[in-house]
Amino acid sequence: MAENRHKELGLSDETVLEMYETMLLARRIDERMWLLNRSGKIPFVISCQGQEAAQVGAAFALDRNKDYVLPYYRDLGVVLTFGMTPKELMLSGFAKAEDPNSGGRQMPGHFGQKKNRIVTGSSPVTTQVPHAVGIALAGKMENKDLVTFVTFGEGSSNQGDFHEGANFAGVHKLPVIFMCENNKYAISVPIEKQLACEKVSDRAIGYGMPGVTVDGNNPLDVYRAVKEAAERGRRGEGPTLIEAVSYRLTAHSSDDDDRSYRSPDEVAEAKTKDSIITFGAYLKETGIMNDELEKEINDRVMKIVNEATDYAENAPYADAEDALKYVYGNE
């Protein structure tokens, strides 16, 4: 990262510190959820570790008062930036009644919160892509100044929903930002067994849109790409495909054993490029953060995570009858 690169992008010192703290908050929530899962307190974790830079860098480039985000299941960094709180995320992990995503009915990672324009996702992968395209079409028809931002893994880029959504958005020049978070594995299938082309972004030309591949471990690179894509969409020039390349530092989920398909050495090598470490180093090199401030931020984040955990663990579960809510029409 070049010195004072954030200034070239129009980002203040305060904003990049906020980006770092949001990345760290996502990481610490995720780590806590793993501990809770392994101690038998929450049933399932699907992790964002290794992808925080891409998520937070992208979300900071959007307009949180106008734009819609359609996150996939790993996107803690996106939803935290758009206003979902650690307490709400923990309520989801514990499947409590106050969970804003589904009232405890759906597994974690199915984010949805109307007031913050976080559009609810469903369980089959990639279904959020045509939803994002539909919202962008509605916005264009109503002359609204909005873009939709949708994320998915590189495995999802092989699904029909991606291709149909991208084609429709390209034909109709819709303000959609497609961001593939390429973490190298579709559960256990490595990238070289998923794509015949070199990069996911190579697919963009088939849909009449620009495609760009960026370093997903560098939040500033991702910020710039998403900012340019958003401006392009607002000018009526259509969609963009962004591929943010990072690495999944954990198993696919708490139910997966990644030792069966990748080596510990490979994971250890990826950890040397961990964005929490590299972006923290950038902030120190540019004099924005020192060891004292770093400790202060971490202490603040841990206090928030501890309070969120305690609140959610002690919150009430939904009534059993609530499982039938919204399933059938009520007279």
C-alpha cells in the first residue's frame, strides 16, 4: 500500500480508522461465534475471516442512505457498515426472538433489515443476484438515484442465477455492482476446478460490462473499484463486475473439516496476507495509528462483543407458535 493512498481516494484519516475498526469488529464477532459454537451454545457459523477488507472497503464506497445491499452469507463487514449491530448479529447466532433477520427462524448468515436497505437472502446460493437486478430495474423505472450491490462467492459465479442476472443487467444497463468475493474454494472445490477462464472478471465481456480483478486483502483497492462502479451506475452506464481475490481463513462452515482438502501450510501462508494485519500496518506506517490507539480500538471492540454476547445469550427465545408466522395468510 502506497503512503497516504487513502488521501488520493478522498478518504480522511478518521474514515480509514473507522474502516479498520469495522473490519476488526467483524473479525472479533466471528471469532466469538466460533467459540460459542464449539462450546455448544450456538448451532452454526459461516465465517467472514479473511474477507473483511473486501466487505468493508466495498460498503464504505456506497451511499448508506440510498443504496441497497444484497449480501451473501459471509458478509458481516457489509452489514455492520450498513447499520446492523453486533447485538443483532449475536441474537441471530443464538436464534433469539429479537433477531432482526428472521426472529430466530433462519440460520445465521441470512441477513435482512429493511430500515438499513439490507435485502433478505434465501438459502440457495446466488438467488440474491437476480433480486439485486430486479431492485435496480425498479429504481431505474422510478428514476431513483440508487445502485444495488450484490456479493457472492466464486462458486456462485457458476450458477444460472448469476449468468441470467448479469445478462439482464447488461442488456438494460442497470445500476448493479456484482462483487465476487473469490476466496479460492467453493466449499472443498478449488478455483482451478471451477473456472475454465483465468479470472471470474473475464466473464464480464460476455454481458457487455466492464470486469475488474482487485486485491481483496486491500480495502482501499476494493473501495476504489466499487466507488468507480457506483458512479458509473449512477450515470446510467450500466453494471460492473468486480472480483475481489482473498482467501477463506477458516473451514467453509462450523460443519466442515477443511483439513481433508487443503494443507495447513497453505492456510498459514494465506494468514501472512491477513488484511487485519496488513491494513493495521498501513495505518501505522502513515502515522494514523500507533500501538496505544490499536489497543484502545481492540479494547473497545471486545467490550462491544462481550456486551452483545451477554445480551443475546440471556435474551428470550421466540414462542414455538412463532414458527408458523408469515407462512400462511392471516385473515
